[in-house]
Amino acid sequence: MSYERGWNAIRLDMPDRIPHTEYLSHRQFIMKVTGIDPEDAKTGATAGPALAKALDYDFIWSTYGYDFRLPHADMGRAKFYETETPWEASYPFRTEEEVLSFDPVAAATLPSMEELTQSVRESWENGQATYPEAVYPGGFYNTVFTWPIVTFGWELFMSAAMLDPDRFEKVLDGFTEISMMVVQAHIKAEVPIFLCHDDIVWASGTVFAPEWMRKYVFPRHRKLWTPLREAGIKLLFCSDGNFTEYIDDIAEAGAEGFIFEPLTSLDLIVERYGETHVIVGNIDSRILQTGTPEAIRRDVKRCADLGRDCPGYFFAVGNQIPYVVPIPSVECYLEAIREYGKR
């Protein structure tokens, strides 16, 4: 069973084969496999669970969401989904002073802890019921570093944080306080696994100086994650980009697993944490998009050879499978993980 295989890997109890999860937004492939259009207003919501069952997912990437009614910077979007129309960016803050004067807690619409706990529990139970054959986590998307990205936009976030780090730290404190409410609600709701997403880097690596990150970001991660660890809740960390430089910082802050793109070093994570941590991903969708079947199989074999002796390793295309990947390449990838996933 995939659910058992997923939990075995998360608990570092070596499953019989390398488990699998995926982040797949390829509409044509989903329709081919399931017969369901994920964008259909009536039946689209059933496409994800049908795909997860058909592809035998062992874990579902998901985070709990709650609208705290905070300002939101819309940074626009290039076309990612097949039928999506790009839109222009818009920003609620205009100056560094507005950012530095912002109080997230005062501005948020905060539920009671009882209301938030009930919401978390219902969200997790509904998700696990929707995906009964895979492990479904709780978690949170914004956490520490992502909060100012989505609230202020990149430019004002960076310039305000550098202009007056002491005042900006108070803004981070406010965001962290809201994130702590989500953490405490998960503990009270007894959700067994927490997926902490925080996009702390770019494709090129760190955004801020490492000293800044180690002073302002990772201590707040540790503050949020310590109660989860003490409650026995499994804690997985996920970020886009290349966070190779911060692998040790993330582990020291309390993460029990890493979910990452091909830019972050699988070799280094396996070397240092292969026996002690959950490891998810690293197969490259760029190779699926443009590579030959032989190149796709080589990339799968690379990850399988590194992850096979790691009890918590999961196959995943770390940077999504979007609609621009040829369907035969997706099928080649899935065939390769079935072959190379044997232990």
C-alpha cells in the first residue's frame, strides 16, 4: 500500500521500493491518464485524487491554508498552465517606510485558537480522506521568509530589510507570531506531519547575506519547529531554488526532511543526511522537456543510485511537470522510476 510505504519512508523504516510523489500540472497528461479535465468546473476537483491513485503516489505535497486578510502583493505571472492568461503585477505598499511601519498582527484578521484548530483538523481530515492511499500532511506556506515576499513584493522586502534591519525584525516577529498560531493549531489538532514551505533562496542561491539569514530567518524557523518536534510531529522543509548553502542550517533548526528542486545538491544531502532525514526530489523537468529518453533515464538512475540506500528518499520531479513537457517524456520518466525504484 502506498500509504504504508509513504509512512515507512517518513519514519525512516526502509520501504520495499523507493516511494514517489509528484507536482504535476500537465492538463493533457492528466486527461489522458484519468479521463478528467482538471479545469472542468464540475469534475475538475476529482482529477488530482484520480491521478494520485493512478500513479500510485505515496505522499501528497500540500500545506494548510488560512486567509488572515493581510495585504497581498500580486507579482504577476507568465504563462504556466496551458489555458492560463498572464496578468500584471500590483503592490499594496509603495515605500520602505510603509513596510517598516507595518504590524502584521494588528493588520491580520485572527481567529480564535479553537477556530483555527478546528479548521486545521478539518482540512487535514478532508485531505487524507480525499487521498486515502497516500500520506497527506498539514503545514504552512508562508512561514517566515515567504511572508514578506507575498506581502510586500521582492523589491520592497529587500530594500526595507537592508535599510533598517532592527525595525524590519519587528515586522518578521509579527509574521512569525501568526505562523506560530498555525503551528500551535496543528499541535492541538494532532496532525502527524507538518510540511513547512519557505522560499528562502533564488535559483542562483541566497538572496541575502548568509549572516542576515542566520540572524533573522533560521532562529525563527527553530522557534516554530521546536514545538512541533516536541509534540512528535514530523517536520519536512520545502523551498524552491538552490539552498545547498543552508542545508546544515535547516537541519540544525529542526527539519527532519528536505523537499527541493534539482538546483539543490542531492549528493550533499545524501552524504550528510541520507540515513537520518527524509529526502524528496531532484529529478529535473528541464531534462524531461528537452532530453532524449536516454537522458531522462540517466537522470532517474542518478537519483535512484543516490537515494536507494536512504530510507527516506522519494522520487519526484523537483521543479514541476508542466504542460510543455511532451507526454511521451512523462511516460518515459514514470517507466524509469518503476524500474529503478526497486530495492
